[in-house]
Amino acid sequence: MVLLENYMIQRRRSEIVTNGNSNCDDNTSSWQNRLNYYKALVRKAIDEKKIFRITARNTLIKLKAELLNRGFIENVVISPQSIYYRMSVKTLLDGARSGNEFEDALISKLLANHKPNFLWAPVGHYHVHATANQLNRIEFTGTNIITKLGICEHVKKINKQMGKGMIVNIPRMYELTDDADLAKFQKDFNWSIVVGLISFLHDQGNIEKWFSTRHYQVELSGVLYAIDCVNNAIKAIEAGHLEHGEIDDSYFNTYQWRVILKTHKALVKQRGRIHGSCEIALDVAQKIRGIMQYIKYYWPQHKYDGYNNVWILKPGCANRGEGIIITDEFRRLRRQIRNDPKHRRYVVQKYVERPFTIHSTKFDLRLYLLIVIDEHFYRGWTPKNIGDVKICSMPYTLDCFSDGRHITNTVVQEKYKQQTLPLPDQHMWSLDTLFEYFESIGQPDIYTRKIYPSIKETLRQVSVSCRDEVELCPLRFELFGVDVIIDHDFTPYLLEVNRGPSLQHFTPVSVLANNKLIADLVKVVIDHNRDPSAPTGTFEIVYESNIEDIVNDTRVSDVNSRKQSLDMSWIKTFCS
């Protein structure tokens, strides 16, 4: 009913401004009628708090249309250098047509100093529009998850909140700024090789077939060193010397490490055979099967690692796929960081080595998280079936780390021609097409049954982690782009959270997805905000918390922190 009423208003508006250009233009009564119409239109928008402004660079036609359909009017900023700025009301009225520059300038002049009730601004403009009523930006007062460096801290925070034996579906990552960070990361790098070697043998099923009594085979000692290393770490955790999930590479010396590294390469990458008899093979197989259950329990974060120990290095502040390196060599990672002429800070992330592929080609999903803050609640929302499937242009393999095979970024893939015939030249599918593909391989409900519920849980954890890091200012919201990859057993992993996701139309797929996204976003931030019973389209709540509870929790946390600080100060004073 409301949409019909607004449609009739827009139709009447079009009729009035069109008739104003008839032979009666000089008629004072006609001129006054048109002016009265615009004044009434402006007054109605002021009374109903339905004035909007879009200051982002890219004109969001769909957003503007959705707001106009709800009876909003646009308060366009008219530059003093513009010819329309200096025109009189009568001149603007004579030239006004529905939606043209004359009408925009006329409405802005009639609005005078009335501020917009809804403002859509570009990234980085929060403080410029801090006094706006409703704004599409939130302010991070703490660690910002949308930076590659910030997400490292949030992953630590989330894992700490979840407790022992549980992990968030985000690959391990480290901030690398100096040699101390490199040393910390190297422990994980080395440990991942040990776990990768043992996991490779365990997952083959028949471990014994990887043994041979022929000469020039892989040295057995490398496997035994790896087993001893894990056993020592297990004992250290059980004795309380290491925390659950903690790693320590001090259990082997330089020589042993070189042997393990050589064995890993010869066995996992070159598919060699271990030199040993059947008796030795049976003994090793028994040991590996025994410790594998401890690895899964004490180091659950390794379950998605694969065997090749591949990592992806990203500049902390870069985007559009710039400066990314994928490698399984620690020396190359260290060289890139130390020799970077720009002295950038980096993030290194464990690469998901066994992704689910489409026609043997890697892809990931661009999904969305919407954070909304009103007077009473902080909420995280996500649209259930809106997103893009970003596809690489070449078949996936770990034998080559070229961008065309591994980097799904749209800007990167535009450089390449699609080499997999069933896939589109635009390197993009809709989610519906992906669902059809799942059905064609006998998994018709895998997304709704496993993938989407897991994504919702991860986004819930992210929303909780961000809760204490943002300014809880009412009528603030922000849309974030979320990149997700699906591994070989249909487990989704969050790769990045991006601020200011592009809502431009790159392909026919993005036209449909983005238009639907904007339409449903307006249902959440406008309709649902004004009427909690209003439908929200495909958007679902993944997390909700009362603002008062958040504030109280923060106060308790601050008191405890100050108390702990005082206790530590007393201890230091006493000990001195």
C-alpha cells in the first residue's frame, strides 16, 4: 500500500512538472501551483524524516530508486561554482523535470539548512559526517577487522573466546613486521611441515605401501624425527609446560630439521618411498595412527592445512590482489619482507591447499556482513542467497603458483582468458548457478545443510569480536564484503573482511546480485528500523546484543583490567 501511494505521488509529480512547460508557463497561478507542490513535497519529507544524500563517488542508482520509492527526497549538494546554484527559484522551477538537475537544485534550495536523515558516504568519511542522523559507516575505536593486520588480532580474540579444542573457520595468520614476528611465524611454518608429513602418511590409508627395501629411497630417520617431535610436544602439553594448541620447534636440532625437511619434500611432493622393511613399516604405521588422534585434539587448527605447507603473503594495506605471493618456501617469504623497498607490513596466512573446485578450477565466494546499530541493539546480518562466485581462469594445481590459478580477485582475473571451457569469460557465477552445480554432482542440499550454517556461525563470531571495538552510536550501519573459500569436504573458511565492497556492475551476474543486495539492505536499515515487524528480504540476523548489556560488560571488563593492573603493581612493589 505504501509503495502504491509513493508511486502515485511520483506519477503526480511527473505530471505537474511536465504540465508546467505548457503554454500556461507564464500563468502566475500555474507557476504558484507547481511551487506549492514542491514546497508540500519538501515539507512532507521533513516531517517524515525522509531526506537522503549520497556522497559516494559511484552513483548508486538502485539505492536512490529504493529510497525514492519510499517517499524520500534527495538533498543534492549543489556546488557554488554550478550554474544551478545561482539560479532563482522561478528559473529552476521553469526548467524542472522529474529527476533532472533543475529539480535537484530546486529541492536543495527549498530544503535550505535541513540535514539529510539518511546519508551514504564513502569509506573514511565517518568523522566528516559524524553529526548525520543515519549513516552507512561505523567507527572502529579498537582493532579494525577490515584490515589484513586487524583481522589477525580478531582471529586471536575469537579463538581465545571459543576455548580448548575449538577453532574459528579462519586460516591461521600472522602479522610480520620484524625479525621477532618472523621467528614466531617460523615456528608454525616448521611445525606445519612436521604435521603435514605425518598427516600425509596417515591419510593414505595403507601406510605400509609407502615403504620399500630398495636402495636410494627416502630416509626413514626423517619420519622418526617427526614422530618424536610430536610425541615430545604431546608430553609437554600433558605436563602443563605448553598450552593447548601451542607449538614448540625446539624438540629437534638443525640437523634433524634438515632431515625432516628433505623427507617431507621427497615423500609429499616427489612421491618417493621410505627405505624400510615390512616390520619397520608396521611399527611406523602403528605410531602414526596413535599420535594422529592427539594432533587432531591438541592442534585442531591444522585440520584444513593439507600436506604441502603452502602459505600466502599479503601486504597489510594493499588491495585488488596487489603484492600477493604464494609459496612453500620460508626463505622467499623472509626475503620479500626484508627486501621490500616500501617497508610495508605484511600478513602471512595458511593457504587452503585442498579447495573444492568447479571443473578443476579454484573459486571463492563474495558474501556480505551488515553491522547495524540502533538505539537498543547491536546486530550482525547476512543475506542468505546473495553473493558472487569468483572463479580463476586456469585449472588449480599446487605445482604452479601463478595468479591465474590461485588469485580469484576480479581485477587480477581480468588479465586472463578463461581456459576452462564450461566456465564463463567473466570469471563469475551467481550463487544459483553454484547451487545447480552442487546438484549436478549429487550434493543438492550441501549449501543449506552444511556450508551456509557454518558461514553464519563464523560471521556470528566476527560480529561478537567487533562488538567491543566499535563506537555504539545509534543509527550507524555498514556493509562489509566477506570472502569465503570452501574446502574439499565442503567446510567454508573466512579469508578476508573488506570495507566498502564494490557495488558496481562488472558482469551480468553482479548486476542482479548487487541490485538485490541493495534492495534488501534498504529493507533492513530503513523499513525494519522504522517498523521491527517489516520484512527484511534475504537478510537474517546472525548476532544480536542489547546495547545496555554491551556497555555493562565493557564496564566490568574495564574494572577487572584496572584491578588486575593494580594487583600487578602491588606485586612489583612488594617484590622490589
